[in-house]
Amino acid sequence: MSWIRNSFAMIGLLAALLIYVNADGGDALVEYRGMFAPTVENTRTAPSEAPEGMVWIPGGEFSMGLADPRALPQGGGEAMVDARPIHRVVVDGFWMTKTTVTNAQFAEFVEATGYLTVAERPLDPADFPGIPEHLLVPGAMVFANPESVRGLNNYQQWWRWVEGAQWRHPLGPESSIEGMEDYPVVQVAWEDAVAYAEWLGGRLPTEAEWEFAARGGLTGMPYPWGEELTPNGEWQANIWQGEFPVKNTAADGFEGLAPVAVFAANGYGLYDMAGNVWEWCADWYHPRAYAMRIADGDPVVNPQGPDFSFDPSEPGTPKRSTRGGSFLCTDQYCTRYMVGTRGRSEPNSGALHTGFRIVRDAE
């Protein structure tokens, strides 16, 4: 069977080359979709009554990854090479929360356990050699709302470390989440998300599980809802409109974070699988993760990600994978709200645009 799968890979390569010589958006979409073999869902029905707030994801075999999106309408300027090669993956069925974890849900966890998030703890001097002790104070990353920037090559123009920023005060000590109970909890580090998941008897999804779920049963579509970013002129996700990062027109209704589930769900009943907040996954990030696991050409079953992390932009800093993009993503800078794209973040720090959802294995 491996020769059949290798033939699919060769067809996909030829389709990728055709994208560059065809400027018509419709034809480019056909060629893009041609790189994906059909999704084949498992036939097993939900094994039990759904846990509260969760839906059954049937699992199955699908084409994981992303074709070069740059020829697509609003496909952005990034080749997304870390999301290739597209390859066949099998995942078992699982339960997944319909939305990202909200402030109200995380508050219940903290009240029950007394848990202190990473952003609320003093920084460990061992992790920050050479930094004066008086600067090793709790805090997190906050979007800086710059009035102007010099190009988009230096993200430090729109991000800043804010002392006292944490999940209860996501913009800093003077901010509050009062009245935002149904908004996604943010400023949570990877270990905070893991702690919450374990408290509820769950875990973080793998990248493979997350992507299968985000596709909602569709094959080779650029977005969780289909082929167009704004079908019939309607926004389907909370992302950035306007000039990034200085002017957000909020055409989708939100200048910053949005409450969960204000946009339509995908085919599996999952909300916000694109935009609003990045979502932590279980896997370590490596740009060649896919290439390292498909040597024999057969489908990869329940991949768990690489054993170690590498980010060529910061070689000495381990990263965990994130998925889904955020309200700060735009085709001018980051089109990673497209299904199959990959993100990464340092696991021991939170940010204003990062949250999570959890999964449970079938019993």
C-alpha cells in the first residue's frame, strides 16, 4: 500500500507547483484541495452520554497539514513550511470541550484547589540568568496597542511585559475580568492548562487531535467552516481587520477578545477553532515534526509529537505547539487561523491571546 500513498504524495507535490503558476483564486483553491485525500471518519458512535460541555469527535483517517496558502484569496504571505509534508494520520475518537475554557470555569478550578498560575509566581532566577532580582516579578505579555511601527519584523513593537498581568488581570493590575465570565481565560501558561485539564480528568489535545477536530469532517478546506474567509460577506471568527498592528476596524464585531461561542460552530459542534485565542496543545514544537514521522509512507496512528523542541528563530528556547490563531492574526502578518497551520509558544509564560480547551479519552 505504500506505493499508493507515495503516489498521493507525488500528486500533492505537482499540485503545489501548479499553485505558483495559476493566479486565479478559484483554480488555486481546486489545486489546494487536490493535495488532500478524503477524510474517513470512524463509524463508532459516542460511547456514552456526553460529559458536560463536551462533544464527541469520532476520529478517523485524514490528511494532516497545510498546502502553501499564498495563492489563495487572503492566503497571506507565509509559505507555512512547518505544516508540511501533508500526510495521512489516524486518530481515535475522543471528547472535546465545545469552547475554550472560560474565566468562570477557571475560577472554579482555582477556588477548589488554591492553584497559583505561573504568571502569579515570582520568576525563577535560574531561568533568567543575569536579570536583576528586583525585575524577577510576576507578570505576563500584553498587547501594547502601538500608534505606529517600523515594519512587522520585530514583534517587540507591539508586545510588552507587564508586571501584575495574570488571568484575573489580563491587561495588568488595574484591569479586571468582572463581567467577562464567558470570555476565554488567558495569561495561562502550558502547565496551568495541564493542571486544569488533570483536575477535570482530561488532558490537552495533541496537534493531530486538534486539527482533526477543527476540520469538522471537511476535507482540504482552508477554514473550519469552508473555503472562504467571509462567506456572503460574513465574518466567521474573531481576527484582526484593518492595518496591523496599529488599527483594528473591528469589522467582525470585536476589537479585542470576544466571548466564547459567538460565531457559528463547525461540523462537530466546536466553537472558535479559528481566531479569538491561540490554544495550547500537548506536543512539543518542531518545524520538521511531520517529516520526522512519515519515513515509511504509512498512516501515522495517534501521533504524540516529537520528543524534543526546536524553534529556529529561538534555538535555545523550548516551545510547545499552539493552534487556531487569535484575535491578533491577519493575512498581513499571521494567517494561522487557517486549518492546518501551526503556532508555538514558550510553555512557562502566558499571553493575552493564549488559552486552551481540553479533551477526554473514550472509556
